[in-house]
Amino acid sequence: MLSDKLKNYLHLHLLVFIAGFTAILGKEISISAIPLVWFRMFMAAALMLLFIKVRGIKLSIDLRSLIRLSIAGIIIALHWITFFAAIDAANISIALAMFSTGAFFASIIEPIFYKRKIIGYEMVFGVLVITGVFIITQGEIKYITGILLGVSSAFFSSLFAVLNGVFLKQHSATVISFYEFISGVLFISIFILCFEEGFSANFFKLSSKDFWYLFLLASVCTAYAFIAAVYVMKLISPYTVVLTYNLEPIYGILIAIMLYPESEKMSTAFYYGATIIIGTVLLNGVLKNKHAFKRKQIP
């Protein structure tokens, strides 16, 4: 029999694997990034509402909080749109490698929102991340659009994460996520109505394959992964959770190479650059959590 501690660690790695597998589903779904994210957020919001009703969670919040959560929902929608667009413009490896630059953006955004000084080693790591991106760009210039979209996705993801850190001080994670999903759907809906063809019959005409992949993306990779992550973080130290989630790009790239050996075959420069970026992210996680642990030990 597995111990409870080992079960929790295995559960955590399953969640990281699911996060990495999101990119695989993005590649398999044939519709473009904007409708893909609309369906993902709509389905996830519906599933989250069902969870809220079953658990009897209260959804009432004040207007100011609603506005702030709505802005965050738009940001996460932009993150997902640019991420899946990066996969379409380049491939999974490029999208995930660029997604890793989020730690660099967080080191700049966090001091602004939390009113703290910029940490010296974060700036050094920022230079290393930029160097890694530069090396990848030199070796994979044909994917420049995908690289720019991937970096944009990382920025939106970091901004969203920092904002959510602020919101969690006032509201439950489930309530935050529900309102963000709803606002994301409304934002994309307005865009589709104003700048796309609108919600015609063709928009809702999905192949059986696309529907089930979208449902898997919304249910397992979004609603379940979110709720389970909150549960795991109550049982495992933040250090372990943060460090393990930094493995997401590695898991995703390895899965992509195994499933799509031809399209995911990259230049040597890519692997040099990706190693610098991901290695820097892992080292940043180690140092950050080591310092946090030391602060807790001070009487």
C-alpha cells in the first residue's frame, strides 16, 4: 500500500503532467485559438458552477471585486489565446519554452504589486532568460511569430498569477476562478461579435474529435486541475509544489517529442536556449523557496 505522503506526491506530478498535456490537446484540436479558448472557458465555467452548487459555495461579491476579477479573466483569456496561437504559429516546444520566461516577468511585476524591492539575483536570472530566448531566436528564426506569441503568453500568465495572489487574500479560489472564466467568455464573445463572423452555426459546428478534446481540456485540464491543485497545496509544502510545477515545460516538451517527432524536431540552438531558460526557472524556484523557509525559521 502506498503511503498518504507518496500518494500526494504522485498526485502532484499527475497535475503537472496534465498541465504539460494541455499543449498536446491544443495541437490536436483543429479550431483556431480564439474559439478554442471560448469553448474551454465556457465549458470550464459550467463545470465550476456545478461544483459550486454541489458544495453550496456562496458567489456573492462586491462590485469592485467583480470588476477586478473581470480584468483578471480577460488577462487569462489573452494568455490562453496567445499560448495556443503560439502552438499554431510554431510548435509545442517553442510555446512551452517561451512560456518558461514567465518567471522573468513575475520578478518585475511582483515588486510593483507587492511594493517590495527587486531582488538582485532575479535581475541576473532575467538576463539569463533573455539570453536563452535570444539563442532560440537565432536558431529558430522561422518561428519568430510563435516566439513572440509565446513570450506574450508568458507575460499575461505572470500578470494573472500575481493578481490572483492579491485576490486570494479576500476571496476563495473557487469563486475567483468562476468569475474569471465567466468574464473571459464575455470578453471573447464581444470580440467575436465585433471583429469575427459572430456566433454562426459554423462556430458551434464541431467535429466529434474536437468536442471531446475540448471537453477533456475544460474538465480535466482546467476545472479538475484547478480544484485538485488547491487541495494538493494544503497537503504538500509550497516549495515542493512550486518547484514541481516548474517541470511543466519539460514534461510537455518530452511528450511532444514522443508524439510528434517530425514537427517537434528542433535545432541544437533551441535545446541550448531552452536548457538555459528552464534551468534558470528551476534555480529561481529553489532560491525563492529556500529564502521563504529561512524567514519562517526566524523567531
